[in-house]
Amino acid sequence: MSGKDAGQPTKRLLRVLSGETLKRPPWWLMRQAGRYLPEYRALRERAGDFVTLCLTPRFAAEVTLQPIRRFGMDAAILFSDILLVPKALGQRLSFENDGPKLEPLSGLEGLRSFDLAMLEPVGDAASRVCAALSGDTALIGFAGAPWTVATYMIEGGTSRDFYRVRTLAYRDPLAFNALIEAIEEATLAFLAVQIEAGVEAVQLFDSWAGVLSTEGFERWVIAPTKRLVVNLKHRFPKVPVIGFPRGAGLNYERYVAATGVDAVGLDTAVPPAYARTSLQIRLAVQGNLDPVLLRVGGEPMRQAVTELTQILSTGPYIFNLGHGVLPDTPPEHVAELAQLLNG
């Protein structure tokens, strides 16, 4: 697009999500608020546990704002967690040193009606962040896509082979579909809380989309994502949706064509030249610097950033990582990245 029509968004991130190409692409980082920052670690210790940190509005708002103060990203992403949805559905949730732990499910047994009130503090945190952000910094909300949330609920945490969840999906697709629909309904309500509190764009994290066959991808990734996008657009037509089907491989094109998302996040394995010719012709793309390069910093990072932006900045493009910031990333390297991207 050339120029801005009356009524178009003015924030850089939202301009790109509407299809505009900017000379300097906006940027933010997945997991930009987190363990690599000493101020986050101090607040995490003060909160006592991770769920309390997420559900205490003043804490969650402060964590959201910490990287913006340090590095000046074009967007803040609301500090929360995709597994708050299973918790609000009645599944016990804790976080240990090796990651999240849930009591594994075999279906809908043991779940209760979705407790939206449990997640209202997330909306409160969003309101606090909106009041604190400068005029050109957008606020992104998020949720896990139904397939990825279901993997945690069935496996009881992260998994190497996703045997339990794939077995249930293939052996009893009706029961699994009922679980997907319950997650989908709860996810829509969770995102609505965030949007009504001031979030300006949302991202659907489908972190484990890549473990499915093509048929499974169509049924458990594309179909529920499409329904969520349709419902979000019906209720909030001005709020763009970013999809992140990590590991989708050749299914990226089908995902982009079928789901209706406004932008697609690219994982580290997606070749930028492929993204430019096969995906960016349809919509904005976001990504996909290897998080390890951010951890390494210096010339390897600078060279990769230059190459990535040269390839993708000819179309609507948001700079990001191909996955989240690694916990042992030096903050100084993020500051160096900010110097490169802020111009």
C-alpha cells in the first residue's frame, strides 16, 4: 500500500497488519518478557509462583512493560500463559523447573464449565498496560490454538512424541473433537476479555502444529483456527489475528489460504525467500530470526538480521524470532538488536 487512507491505523505494527509495507519494519519478540531479564526474575521471586505472577494484574502489567522500557519494541505482548485456559476449565496446573504440569486427561471427563471469572485479572492487566504504553506502541494479546492446548491437556505437559494426544485424536475423533470445541469456546472468551480491555491485535500460538499429518493438520489445526478467526472477526472486525503454526512446513501455504488470519508467524525453519514468494503475496509475514543467533549476538546476528530484512522488507513484514527468546540470552544482545531495528 502507498500512503494511509483516512481511518487506517497509525501504529506501525497495526499498519503492517493491515497490509502496508514500511521502510523500517516494526518488531517485537516472542517471550520478550521473561527469564533473560533480571527485573523479571526479581518480580517472579516476589510473586512466589508463575500462576500468581500471571493472575496478579499489577505483576503481569509490569512484566509486560519491562522489555518496552529497555528496548523500545513496536509492540508489547501481554504477559500471560496459554495454559490458563485449561486451568479455567478445571484442570490442575503447576509450573516446575522442567515446565508446565497438568493432570493428564483422556477426554472431557474431569473438566468443568469454563470459569471466565478466573481469567478476568488478565483483562485488568491489559487495561493497566494500555494506560502505560506510549502512543505508537501496540498491545498484542494471545492464546494457544486449540490443538496445542489439547496436547498439553492430554499429555499432562510437554511431550517428545505426542503419543497420547495423537492416539486419542485418531482412535476417538468424536471425543477429541468435543475437547477441541470446548477449548475453542474458552479461547474465544479468553481473547474477548483481552480485546475488550484494550488489546489491539491477537496471536494464536500453535506451537505443536508440526507434529500432525497433513490430514490431522487440516482437521485439528486449520479447521478450529478458521472457526476462531471467523468468530473473532464477527465480534471484533478491526482486531487483526496473527497465526503461528510452528513446524507447519509445506502446510504453511494451506494454513494461510484457509484460516483467514491477517498475518502468519514463521518458525526458524521457513526459508525467507519461500516466505516472500509463497506467503507474503497473500498477507503480512512475521519472523523468523533463529533465537540462538540472538543469544550469540555480534556479527553473526547482525548479518542474519540484515539478510532477513533485505528479503522480507519489500512486502508487509514484522520482524520477530522464529520462536521465543532463550532464557540465557544476554539482555545486551537484545539491546544490540534494538539498535539495528529502531533506526
